[in-house]
Amino acid sequence: MKVTGTVYQSTGSWYKVKLSDGKWCQCRLKGKMRLDDLKTTNPIAVGDEVEIEYDEQGKNPCIASVLKRDNYIIRNSPRNARKNHIIASNIDQSFLVCSLRYPKTRLGFIDRFLVSCEMYHVEAHLLFNKADVWRDEDFGFFEELKELYEPLGYPVHMTIAGENRGIEKLLPLLEGKRTLVSGQSGVGKSTLLNCIDPSLNITTKEVSNYNDKGQHTTTFATMYDLDGSSGLGGGEIIDTPGIKLFKLIDLDKNEVGHYFPEIRARMQDCKFDNCTHFNEPKCAVQAALDKGEIAEHRFVSYYNIFNESSEQNHWS
């Protein structure tokens, strides 16, 4: 007997699946599937639509196959440099939760995440949380980032999840959509999710006073239905473990510029079709950078990702 369902949690050994009839089951991975995808540490990801097989007695469900994914967010595995890790699949949008203090989210990390969203056609929002611990200069910096990222197509939001402030503006964005919530440890992802839907009751921890670094509270990626005390009439939200580093994979150096909207909009005006935007003459991107039309830190992110992609291509 075969049925289909959606993966709501992946522990690496067991998978929590919501079947098409609304029932739940815990599944293992069918043995032969373990060899099908050698490039990823997790052949099954949260959000995957899967086919379930039962034994002759109608028991012991296992995942026999994964249906075609619409999209996914993927990064290099933090535990195995030769493999990749799928964070989640089949998502409508992503919320990257950031913090300007305790801990501070680096701009390069933000840009890498946005490039990944561009690569796999996932709408991205930036949520700057913990505004209650900001200093005066932080609010000015936030406005600068808002003026930078929103014209590029990335909505920017300010929240104080611990005080349930700014959450009401997010709720309409979640209605009827599957949303990935990601970010570094300690930025307040779990607290934010509890504010969105208190019935989730996700465990939270304080940031360490010793090093201002966040502590992992979410061990495995988990998807939740948003039809409880949030008042939303549908949609799912995915909580993910904190990400320390976000290294992009499967990225050709010649494609990097296409995933930066401000570079993509100007590259056709460069003199050379294969312009890298570094030292070539009559480069429209360099001209925009000189005029301040492209933020310096965004170009630095482009430069770093380009060079990393060149190294990957050299060793592949």
C-alpha cells in the first residue's frame, strides 16, 4: 500500500509525516534511498512531498520516494565539507531573522542567504529583531539597511519578539503560505514563532552573557501548521536550527552577479559580455559603485562569493 504525505520534521533517523488524509505517521527511510543522493547529508528535507510504503500487514511505514521539489534552500554541510544540506523545500517565502546586537548578524551572512533565495526563486524578507536592546546609532543603521534592501526587492521589518511588538504586521504575510524562518542562533527565532502562534510553545534560551553568542534551542527543522491561536486561516511555518555559517554551493562564478539585483540590472551595460566587474574598462557596475549607487558592502559580498565560486570550480 502506498500513500503520499508531507515531511514536517526530520531528525536524520525518523521523519514525522502528515499524510494526505490529515493523519500523522513516523517513518524511516527505505534502505535503497540512502544511496540515491550522495551529495546531501539529508536526502529527505522538511517540506518534501513523499511517497509512503507500508508492509504487507499495513504497518511499519517508510519513505520510498521524494516527489519533485518546486524549490529549496541549500547550503554546504557544516559537518562534511564535501556534502550539502537542504534546509527546507517547497517554500513560498523566507524570513531571515537578524539582530544588530546580542548577537550581531554580519551583513555578509545576510547577503549569502539572499543569494541562495535568488538562486532558488524564494521570496525573502529581513526581520531585524531585538530592537529593545539597540542603541541610538542602531536605529539609524536599521534605516540605512531598510533604504538599501527594500529597493532591491527584500522587505525589511523591525520586531521585538520578547514584547510581542511588530508581530501583527507579519501575520498577513504568513496567511496561506509556507514560510521558512532562519537565522543565526540567539537572534530570537523561537521567541518570534511563539509570538506568531503561542500554541507552538517552542523552547527558548537567553543569549550567553559571556560571549554574546546564541545557544541552539532548535535541534531539528520542524514545520508547524498555522491554524491555532495565531488566528490565521492556513499556512505553515518552518523553524530551523541556528546557522553559524552560510556557505553557498553549486554556484558558477559567472552567475554570481545575476543573484545581486543591483548588479543584474546594470551588467548588460558593461562593455564586455563576460565582465567580472573588477578591473575591466567601461564596466557599468564599477561606475555605479563609484557613484555610490551600489553599496560597498554588497560589492564586497559579491567579490567574496565570486572568488569562492572560482575555487569550487577549480577543485570540482
